[in-house]
Amino acid sequence: MLTLTVNGEPRTLPEPLSVADLLRLLGHENRKVAVEVNRDVVPARVHTQHLLHAGDAVEIVTLVGGGSGVPVDRPLVVGKFSFHSRLFTGTGKFATYDLMRDAMMASGCEVTTVAVRRERLVDKQGRNILDYLDLKKLTILPNTAGCFSADDAIRHARLARELLSNLDNPGKDWVKLECLADTKTLLPDPIDTLRATEQLVKEGFTVLVYSSDDPVLAKRLKEAGAASVMPAGSPIGSGQGILNPNNISICLEYLKDGDPDYPVIVDAGVGTASDVSFAMELGCDGVLLNTAIAHAQDPVRMAWAMRYATDAGRLAYLSGRIPRKMYASASSPLDGRIAPVRG
């Protein structure tokens, strides 16, 4: 991993990394920015050849109207990982690998989940899903999806770590833990989820835990060492959105009490962009979704929508919404009105 300072913010990124790679990773168009490395301008014509090194200070600038732009937000930090994008995506359910790749690019995500499956290593055409993932840009988040006991989830996590170690992907150091109760609801089994969390933390994993929206369980999982608790908005793949915002809000209160930077990521149930925005407006630090993009009529366009919704919801939360009132409050002052005509 490569540690840089980018526009004043520390970033941990995969290596080797050129200036061109960094711009692609951050979603910048080469011809619309200027880059400085350690106070020396790096011309656009050599962006591909100019390799970055540990400790480099990179400045990326562009032109904005009137000298202002979108407010800078701090990165999302989960354990030792740091990301600009707060939208995590999955790789399942897409009609083709090509569509998956295009939607992922449109989403702007830096993290994608991949389940460990024998049958998914190579498809009928001899293609491997990893051939369609840009491992220089993406950090793979291995997922224990489909596990119905703590023992199975732990086993899958260990296999994923071995696989990603072979690929030299930083995702080898973490896992998205799912330990499900039954096939009908796909809700987490709270007892086995807690047990698996405790064991994987002992084995050195950075554990992101799929949980129900139960605030008490969320607190227990954090106490067990989970790097992030990921409460469900609604059942996996249901598209129902955030069914219980009050519980999510209490989860946020409990998890961030005395630890305001603790990452809480809504996972599961998102149906459309407004669900993402709502989760972010509640104060969640990120959203993980898959079905809402993969099963949309136009997955790539929906991926763009989810990307913008994540940013809009985050900005709205940081801005502080106005309080709700029972009655109207005029936007224009009432003083100085033209006198009304009286009969």
C-alpha cells in the first residue's frame, strides 16, 4: 500500500500508482486538472509515466466559478482503510460482467464486495469475475454471503483472505461478515453474528458486520471489535428502503457516543436513489448496495443516480436541515407590503 497526501488529506492507495492512475481513481478527467507533486508541476503528457512514491504530497487543482467549489469532506475511514467515495457496491446479479464493470465505473465506488464461491471462480465461457474488476482502483471487500452459521462464515473469511493475499489486494485484511438466520428473510442471526465477529477480530480481520437495526446488538458488535456496524435498511434485495429510521438513528447515537468518527454504513434494502440520500441524511457514513443497481432497467444510469444521491445526502447532513414546523413560515418578509385593497 502507498501512503500519500492528496490535497492535504492522507490517503492509502494500492501501488504501483502513476499520476494518471490516481486521477482515474479519483474520477478526474486528465485535461481538466493540473497536478503538482512535491510542489513541482507534472505536465499532462507525462502523467502515465510519473510514478508516485510513499510520502509524496500531491495537489490536484481545477477551475471553478468565482473561486469556490464543492466543500471538501473528510475521507471515510474504516480501520486502516480510507476512501473518498462513501458508496460501496456489490458484484452480484448483473446480466453480464461487462455491465457490472460499466455500472461500477459509473458509481464512482472504490470498494466492491465479492462472495467466495466455487462455481463463481470461472463461468461457462471460462471467464473469471476478477478479470472484470480493476484491482488497481478497487479494494475488494470479501463477503461471507450465504453463510448460516458462525463456523461457515469464519471459514469463508479465511479462504477469502488467502485468495486476496495471492492477488496482493488490500482487501485481504478485512471482511464483510454476514451470518444469516434463514433463507426466507435473510436477516442476520444475532448470536452467531456476534460469535463470528469475536473470532475474526481475534484473527486480525478488520470486520464490517451486517446487522439488524437493533441498537443493542449494534453496540455489542462494536464492543466485540467490529470496525464498522452495518445495519440493514430493510431485508436484502427487498428494495423497501429505510423501514425504521428511528432505529437507525438510535444505532448512530449508540455507536458514535464518544466516538463520532466510528463508521456506520447502511447495508441492504435500498431500492432507489432517494433511499441512499435518506440514509446519508440520517448521518450514516456510507451505503452498501447491489440489487438496486444490478436489477434496475438501466443499471449504469442507476449507478450514476446512486453516486449523486450519496454525495447529495452527505452534503445535506453536513449542512444541517431546517427544523420541521407545524405551520407555514413565509420566505418573503411581511413588512413593507403594498396595502391590501379593502372593500
